[in-house]
Amino acid sequence: MLRLTDSLTGDKVEFTPRDSGKASVYWCGPTVYDAPHLGHARSTLAFDILVRYLRWTGLDVTAVSNITDIDDKIIARAADEGTTEPELARRFEDVFIAEMDRLDVAHPDVRPRATEYVDAMLDVIGQLVDRGMAYATDSGVYFDVDRLDGYGALAGQTPDQLREGAGARVEVDDDKADPLDFALWKAAKPGEPSWDSPWGPGRPGWHIECVAMSLDLLGDGFDIHGGGDDLVFPHHENERAECLGCDRPFARLWVHNGMVQVGAEKMSKSLGNFKTLAELLDEWDPRALRLLVLQTHYRKTMEIGPATLATAATALERLDGFARRAAAAGLPHADADAGTVDRFREAMDDDLGTAAAVAIMFDAVRDANRALDAGDTDTTAALSAAVTELAGVLGLRLVADSTAGDDDAEVDELVEARAAAKEAGNYAEADRIRDELTARGIVLEDTPTGTTWRRA
């Protein structure tokens, strides 16, 4: 039984879906005013892996992740570039999706945009006003945090503790009765996009969009709400407050992934270590980044840099090398090794323990190579099938074949000629052929069962 750490309680709890045989998952997507960065990749990969695993266990999963396409930052950048907010948002939405595609992230079942849900947001705001949980001023409509018992529970702080740090984490507005009160609706400003509402023209606050989207698409009391742990306060705390303020059950479980740091410092623009995802994926195999994410527990801060990526790339090559060797061995069909699959499931069931799960997969690779060296093709086949299946569960695509080229037949002949030279003891000729192949971008791998090759 899968157990996940609930951010609300801090406890590791059994995941019991609201609806038998089904799972409903919502995680916060990007605000599309700039190119995606490594933090976006880490969070999106975390929930991609969770959804893939839930589906592998047999659950029918509905996965929803939003696009925030109206926001102060979008308005400011559109003005700077002399374009419209919709044009800017759609451009960066396309960039985000393209970079996630490079990472083999499965598309969510629904990817709603905030601007498509303004009417639904207005309905939620109306409920809060009618229930006395919110009040209107000249600058907008605000949620009254004093009206909600337990505000701050997700952040693990009392309202007084949150007020002490309010200046850095909440919007300052003299119209608010309390620094913690937050905007549900913002009155229109000249030149900004706006919609009509019972409180005058304006636009929605940030938090209300996720409430309207998740409840509409997944229903009250949906299973899992997630995102990066930088969203716990104020975003997720305020989402939770809005839903509870309507007397409606919200997410049954809160799941948050840790942050990314570069050079032992949290990644941020102010520190100058804010690398775009595209820059990294242009330099490294996207699968290496996925493997690096898998090798770090989702709740922990992870280090991304040349050293950690190089280690992940080396590990990835070991997996690819085994996949090539298994493909060349002509193994018989076999079911995945049951013991390996059971150990993998046990690791993943323990709070999505991907690091342990990846280690189990590498153990299977080691044992399969030993079995193949010993000529035990049945054991090799079962372990190989397990590796292939489990890599798929983790969204890790293995490359078992070389990229085809016009000179494949010639390369095969040279590889055979090198083998013949070695057999005859003519090592100088064998080395000459290897050097020639290396110069042509061919990588040779000598194994006990023969030599395989691939293009670099």
C-alpha cells in the first residue's frame, strides 16, 4: 500500500483514494511569463513520476495541472515587450510544454488556463462573501483570515507567527484589515486586463484560480494536491482557506517536493545561478536530469550541477549499455523477475522512494550481466524484462540501439575484422581499426559474448 507524507500533518499516511480504483491529482503549473527553469523541471518530474506509478499500480488516474496566464509578472513583461498578455502567455506556455516534452513528461489529462475559469472563480468568491468570509474594498475583495479557524495549519504556524514575517510573503495593501488577508479579486487598473464582476471590473487573485479549477475538474475532496514546497505559504495555505471558507472539503493529501540548489545555494535570480531548463537540456541528455531527480527523494533539496549531472549521465550509460547488450543477446521472452518487481514496489510504496527503486533497478542490471556472462539466458531475460518495465514506470527511456547510418554494414565489417585480428594475435591491427572507428564516432564495447557498437 502506497504511503505518502502529508504536508498538512507531517505524517506518512496510507493513500486511500476517494473513489475505489481511481485517483485524482492536481499540481500547480507555471506562471507563463518566462522560460522554465530547473525548479519547474524538478517539480513537474516529481508529479509525473507519481502519476506514472499510480497508473502502474492499476489506478485510473485523472491528472490536472494548470497554467497561470494572467498575473502581475505577465502584465509587466507584456508591457515591456509591447505585446499583449495573451500573446506573451501563450508563447511561454508553448515553451514550457516543449521543454517538458524533452523530458518525456506525460501531458496531464487536463491543462486548464486561469483565464478560462474566471466565471468559476467569481462563483467561489461570491460564496465566500455571502458566508461572511470575505469583504470588499475599493481595491478589491479580500479573504478575512480571522474568520477561519486553523489558518496557518499547512504552513505549520499560527496567524501571529505568520504576521511576523508577513512583509516578505504577502501583498501589502492599506485597504486590508489584516496583513494576512489576501486578495480574491483585484480592482481594475488603467491599461490592465479586466473582467466584469459584482464588485466592479478587475481580475482574480492568484490563489483562487487553483481552487476553482481543481474543484471543477476533480470534485470536492479530491485525492492529492501538490507542488513545490515554496508554494506551501502563501499559495497553498490560501487555497485551502478559500475552500474551507466555502465549507467544502479540499485535498485529502498535500504533497510537496523540495527545492533545487546550485553550488549548495538555493537557485534564484538574485544569486545569479538561475539556469534555464533549455540551457541545461541543450548541454546534457534530458534523461540524465530525470535520472538525477529519481536518485533524490522528492521531498529533499537536490543539487543540480555539472558534477551531479555527469554522475547521472554515467549511470544512464550503464543502463543503455545493458539494454544494448540484452538486445544483442537474442534473449527468450520472459516475464519480469517477480522478486525485483516486488522490491521495487516496496521501495516506491514507502513515500515514493525513487532513490531506493533506482538502486534496485541497477542491482537487477548487475545480476543480469552476471547471468549473461554465465550463459544463463533465462535468468537474464527475466531480469532484463524487469529492468525494462521498471524504467518505463519511472519514465526513463532506455536506448538499446545505435542510430542508424548509411555505413552500418561497413562498421559491422570493421568490427568483425577487428575481432578476427584480435583472435589472430594481431593487436596492432585491432588497435588501428578501433582508432579508425573512434574517429568516425563509433564506440565499441567488448563483452564476454562479443563486441557491440554504437554511435557516440
